Amino acid sequence: PILIGVWDQAVTCSPSAQFWIPLSGDGPPLAEGLFEQLVYGAEGAFVGGTRSTLPLALQERLIHEAAQIASVLQAIGYFGRCSMDAVICNDTNAQPIVHWIECNARWGGMSIPMSLAKRFCEGSLPDGFLVTQQDCPLAPNLSTGEVLSRLEDMLFRPGGLREGLIILSPPRSDRGLFMNMLALASTHEEARALVTRAAARLGVHP
């Protein structure tokens, strides 16, 4: 098989709109969140994401356009979780150009932690929301128990403060430590600081 795509230049970010698409008789598609994906390398590998900080008008445009795509999917019979991914490019006049590049009709790297956070935080997301997902081949290949022990005082606990770390998957892999966690905090800066502290405790260095 051959995959043919469009090469985008001057890409500034990669937003992802998260939707729940009900059966057509149960109402319109529900927008549950807009996030900015973190990518790494020339191939744009997914390594995490945060809540969107794009200008409000652009966020509203993205949600509106994604809802139109979701409505088409609903009309042809799709039901369930779905995310629409785009890239934002700037033209010569520095005006944002939205290019929708992918539709994922499944649970994924942003929808799973988003749903967990909403469940633990009484239906709403804190401003500080940061997912990290990366291989760390030079870090110690720790077990789940060892990771939990090193991060014990930083872990999120339901019913307490709306901040802390949630381990999203086992850390041990054939490529070394797999650092896959969600940081919740009052601000993006505090969430990033949590991840930085956690990385240091796990032996992950920049």
C-alpha cells in the first residue's frame, strides 16, 4: 500500500479535538475538549499533549469545524469516541491556516487521560493538564512498584487536592523506561513542574 499525503510547512501546532458521538437519535456530537499535541522529531511522533492555549476565536473555529466532521460521521452511522487532529500553519501574512489531517475513531493518547481526569475531578478539567508519553532508553528500567514508590508523595489522590500524577501505563518496556503519565495542577506551569520533578526522581535526564 502507498500512503499519499500533503507536506505542510510553517506548522506551529497540532490541535486535537475530542468528541463523543452518540447515536443519531440521542443528540448531536459532544465536544469534550481541545488539546495541543506534543510531537517529536521529523516524523512528528506523539509524545504527549496539553490543554489548548490557542486564541479563543481559533479554538471556537476548530471546535466548529470538528463538529461538522463529527456530524458527518454520525450521519453515516458511527457511534462512540472520536478525535479529529489538525495542524495550524501560518501563511506569509502570519494568518493561521487550519488543515485537518486525521480522524481517529477510537480511544487514544488524549481521550483516555482526559476521561480519567474528568472522572476524578468531578466532570471538569483543571487548567494544568499535561500528558507525557516517551521512551527513556538511558533511564533505569523500573518496575511499576518502583515507580510508584519513588513518586508516592506526588501521586494524584481522588478526594484531595486537584493535582498530582496519574501513571497511565506500566513503565517497563524493551526500550528501557516508558514514561507515560498525566500531571494535573492549577496551572500549566505547575503541571510541567510536576513532570520535571518526576522525571528527575525516575532517572530521566534531558
